[in-house]
Amino acid sequence: MTSTLKGITLKGSAELVAEFFSFGINSILSPLTPKLKDYLTNVVSQLKDWLFECTVQKLVLVITCLETNEVLERWQFDIECDKSAKESSAPREKSIKTIHDEIRSIIRQVTATVSFLPLLETPCSFDLLVYTDKDLVVPDMWEESGPQIIDQSEEVRLRSFTTSIHKVNSMVAYKRSEAV
Amino acid sequence: MITVTADLNIPRGCRIAQQGSGILQSQYKRSMELLEAAERVHSTNRYRQLDQEKKQMELSHKRARFELEKVASDSARDHEHEVDRNQDLLGRIKKLEEREIDAAKNLSDQVEANRSVRKNLEALNKKLEERDSRLNSANQASSSLKDEIRELKQKIQNKDSTISSQTLENQELQEQLDLQRRKYQEVSQLCQSLQAAESSCSEHIIKIKELERRLTFQEQDIAIVKTVKLEVARLPDMEKELKRLREDNAFLRESRENCSLLKEEVEGLRRKLERMEKTKEELINVELDKERLAEKLHAWENLGQSTGLNIRKPDDLSREVIQIQQREIALKEQNYTLNSRVRSVERSQAELRAEMSQQRSKTLEEQKKRETQEALVRRLQKRILLLTKERDGMRAILESYDSELAPTEYSPQLNKRLREAEDILQKTQSHNAEMEAQLSKAQEETMTIKLQLQTVELELECLKKQQTSVADSSSLATKEEVSILRQKIEDLELERQRLEKQNNILEMRLERHNLQGDYDPVKTRVLHLTMNPTAVAKQQRQQEVEALQEEEVLDLRKQMESSELRNQRLKEVFQRKIQEFRTVCYVLTGYQIDITTENQYRLASVYSEHMDDSLLFKKGPNGSMQLMETEFSKTLGEMVALHLHHQKSIPAFLSAVTLDLFSRQTTI
């Protein structure tokens, strides 16, 4: 946390949001093996850069059934970046404590939501998609992908939080249980 | 030979005899003769003997030769047999070689298997070693644990000893405890007696208290009784008073009823009064109204008189009003038409104004042109004046020159000049005329423009007039317009609401799409790490599937190979067994049995004289065997008749044939 207690800078906001994603995905997928944890940290560090550049629009966690290649769950985090923060480096007037409180309530809601979603009975895997601006240069090790939309889904909108620079709207879509 | 020796001996004897006596000599001679005779007999015998021996020898020789010949033929036959056997053996050797090759293959397979087994064994050995090491470590641990156990045992012994001492102490203490207990029992007995005493004491105290309480109650009762007695003494006075009071009460009640009646009356009167006052006020109002209405009526009557209309009743009035309204409606219609006309006129006015402004601008332009033209004309007139002056000057100069000089000297020059000057003059004059023409044209144009302007102004004026006349009726038109506009506004409002709803629906859909993860491919691109867990898992799965398939294929191949191998081995075993069986049959029964074609069996005897001699049997449909005719069977007519036709026994027939052939071979 580079930002002071008084307000929040773009860098601090990017770090906070990245931290939120790390926590959130961990609480959706727990327990993770060390290999998967490495993958997650890798993605989150790249995401942090993009958050700092304000070029990221969405982060999506897709859970796929390995036998049928069907998408069963889709956790979507819409990110609204205030691009004006890139020009002015002055910190925003929002205390980190309130942001932390907001994040905590979302994480709680996410963990509660996981319990009521349909059980994943088949062996599954997950993937992290990042929606970015079109003009972004694709880095090494990354490639373009489809949106991995669920056929016949139910959607639930979860809470949102804002650092006053990045606003994150959370939602989850899952395959309707009778349609499985 | 003997004779020779005898001859030799004679001379020697003779010498001896000549030395001894002649008798001896004769004796000797006689004995010699006897000996010779004996010898002769002997030799003849011997000769005969030898002769006989010779004859015997010859006989035996002949016999031997015969036998040898027989043996030779036998050996030749044996040789043939041996050759046959040799061929068989060669065939067998080949088979054996093949078998050997197979065996070698098997051996190599086995060696490979052996190697894999060895590897396994090595791996197992390694594991064993690991286990050994573990076992060693475990042994060490167990030894250390044993040491610990020993220590612990010692400790336990120590503890035991302490425990025994403790038990001794314990016993002592228990004895003490018993003593104490006894004491305690005594004390407790004492305590119980004390408690009993205390309880009885407390009971007594409670009784005392209760008695005290009762005493106080008694005292209170006594006080109450005293007061009651006093009250009882007062009772007759009280009764008197009561009577009096009752009378008072009755009187008061009556008076109260009267009072309430009076009050009600008062209330009723008050209400009446109020009502009366109200009616009075109303009366005043009504009178006032009446006056007003009378005035109005007068006014109306006056109006009727003044207007000349028959307005005497409200019906008349309403009729009038209706008429007026109709008139108003007609006027309104007129107004509408006028308004529309006004609008059209306004429009035309606007157009005309635009035209007028255009015309004005044109006239202005024309005026400017005219001014410039006038200026030009003035300048040209000035120039004309100047030129005429110049011309006059020049003429004067020329005249002076003419007068001064002789006409012949400079006349060509002068003439030339003159002509030039005249040319210039003509040019200027023509230019002047042109300019004048232009001027007149411009003046004409300005005139026409002025005329146009005037007409336009006139039109404008008349339009203005029209406008003023129409202006009155324009308010109605605006109303109409307003209503139309309102209608339009309402329509637009409805349209707006519909669009808003649609917009909401579309927004909801968009929201849903957004929730589902849709995106605009023009603005957004979706990225993910190439090596994401899903891709990795899918790849792994693919590989597993492939590996499983490969394994399956390998398994199947192995199974197939093993089954083929088993088949091969079975074939070999069968072949071997069949061969063995056939040889055994051959050896035991003396027949080699071959299958020539289906259901035909050829039997060749061990003892057959020729290689081709064979018996042919055919299996019938019911399993019975029938002898077929061969060259060999033709020679066996008797046996066929006896054993097959008569005895109906193939084994007997075959045995007979065997015996026959065997006897033929052995007895010569």
C-alpha cells in the first residue's frame, strides 16, 4: 500500500483491486494447488499493470466441465476505470478503510453465493479471461479467446465496490440446473 | 612226411643192429614192417577220415554259401527298410530343426522376458534394500526403545518400592484415620444431640413469637371493640340524621328533575332564537336578492325594449344566446378562414418582402450604376470640352501656321496632321455617342427598376392592409394551431413513452447480455493465458486417452500374439502327437495308415513285399468301413472271403494279412 491514509492514488487503487481479485478467486475456487496459485498470481500481476493503465474492462472466471467442455459457472467482474486518474496524480478522497470494508462485504457475499450454486459433480477446470481495450498490445504468453458464454444460464448480480478510480461490479452466471 | 622220417631212421637202426645182432635186426625189420603196415592202415583210415571230412566240408561250404546268399538277400531287404527309415528320420530331423528354430525363438522371447524380470528383480532388490535400511533404522529405533523400556522398568521398580513404602504409610494413616473416624462418630453423636436440642429450642422460640403476635392481635381487637362500642352508642342519632338526609335527598332529586326540564326548555328556546335570527338574516338577504333581481329584471326589460328583442322570459334569453353562439361559431369559422388567408398572405408577404429586399438591393445597385454612369458622362463631357478646346487651339495654331507659311512648303505634313486630328476627333465622337447610348440604357433600366419598386411597394402596402384586416381573426387561428400542436405534443408524448419502454426493454436485454458476458468486438478483445488450467487439463486428458488407447492396442496385440503362439504350439503338439500316434499304430498294428482323400484310408503293412502294396478302405455314411479294390487286395481273395464276407471282421482280416506277409518273409 503506497497510498496514504488520507486518500488513494491510481497505483494504490490498482493494487487494491488486484488484491481483491486474488482473494475473490481464491474464495471461489479454494482449495488451490500450488501450481494453480502460481497461475493465479501470474494473471493477477499482469492484471495489475492493466488496471494501472486503465485498459481492462472485465475479469471473468470461467469454470468448465472437462468431460463435455460445457461452461458451468461464470464469475464476471466488470471494471469501470476512471481514465482521468491517469492525468492527475492527486489522490482521491476515499479512505482505504471504507474500501476495505466494501471489499470484505463482497468477499462474504461471494463465499455465500458459492454455497447455493449447483454442485459441480464432474471433474472441472477453470480459466481466467480478461476483457481489455481493443488497442491493447497482446503480451507474450497471452492469446485471444472467446467469451465462453453459458448456454441457458441464470444470472445473479452481486454487490459492487469502488475505489473512486476503479469501480468493480460483480456478478455470477451459472448453468440452469434443469438444463444440465 | 611220416614216411620220410621212417626212411631216415632206418640207416641209424641198421648201424646199431650191425653193431649188436642180426636177430634184433630181423625183429626190427618185422616190427618195422608191422609198424609200416599199421602205419599204412592208419593212413588209409586217416585218408578215409580226411575224405569224409572233405566231403563234410564241402557240404558245409555249400550250406554256408546258401546261407550267405540268404543273409545277403535279407540284408538287402533290411537295407531298403533302412533307407525308408532314413528318409523318415530325415523328415523328422527337418521337423526337429524347425522345432529347434521355434524353440530358439521361444528362448529369445524367454531371454527378453528374463531380462525384464531381472530388471524387475533389480527394482525389487532396490526396494528390498530400502526396506532393509528402513528395517535397520526401525531396529535401531526399537533397540533405543528397548533401552528406554529398561530404564522405564527400573523407574517402575523404583516406583514400586516407593509405592510399597507409601502403602505402609497409607496403612498407618488408615489406622490413624480409623481412630479419627471413631472420634468423629462420637463427636457427631454429640453434635446430633446438640442439634436436636437446638431444634427444640428454635421450635419453642417460634411458639413464643406466635404467642406474642396473637397477643398483639388481641390488643388490637380490644381497641377495635372499644371504637365499635362508641359507634354503636352513636347509632340512634345517626339513624335520625339518615332519615332527615333521605328526605332532603328526595326533595333535591325532585328539584333536580325540575331544573333539568327547565334547562331543556331554555335550550329549545335558544335554538329557536338562533333559527329565527338565521331566518331573519336570510330574509334580509332574500330581500336584497329580490331587489337586485328586480333591478336586473328592469334592466333586462329595458334591454328588451332597447334592443327590440322579445326578451321577457329566460327561454327567450336562451334562444337568443343560442343564436348568438351560432353566430359566434359562424364568425369563428370566418375567423379560421381569414386566419388561414392571413397565414397564406403572410407567407406571400414574406416572399414579397424577400423579393422586395432583392429588388431594393437591385435598385441600389442600379442607382450606383447610374451614379457611376452619370459620373462617367460628366467626365466624358469634360473631356469633350477639353478636346474641343484643344481642337480649336490646334486649328488656331494650324491657321496661324497656314497663314505664316507658304501653303506648298508644309502642306503634306499639315494635311497629314490634320487628318490624324480629324480621325481622333471622329473616334472620340463615336466613343462619346457610345457612352451616351450606354447612359440612356442605364437610365432606362433605372426607370424600370423604379417602376418595379413602386409596384412592389404598392403590393406591400396592400398586403399590410390585408394583414391588419386579418390580424383580428388571427387569434382564432393561433388557437387552432395550439390545439393541433397540443395534439401533436400528445402524440409525441405517447411515442416517447413507447420508445422509453422499448428502450428499457432493450437496456434490460443489454444488461442480461452483459451479465452473460457478451461484449462489443469492435471496442473490446478477450484475452487469456495460453497455458491456463483448462487448456492444460484438456491436454492431459487427451494424452491420457491416447495413452490408454495405445495401451489397449498393445494389450490386444500381446493377446493376439500369445494366442497365435498358443495356436502354433497346439498345432505343433498336435502334429507331434499325431505323428507319435501314427508311429505307435504302425509299430503296434504293423500298418501305416494314411488318409488319401476324404473318408479313404490307405493301409500299408510293415511286412509288405512291395512298396506299393496297400489296402484301401472307405468309410461309409453310417461309419462302416469297406475294403476297396487294389492290386494288392486282388491277391487276398481267400482272406477277404473268409474274414470279411464270412466273419465280417476287419481286424481279423488285417491280422491275417499281417501274419501271412510275416510268414512269407521269414520262411524261405
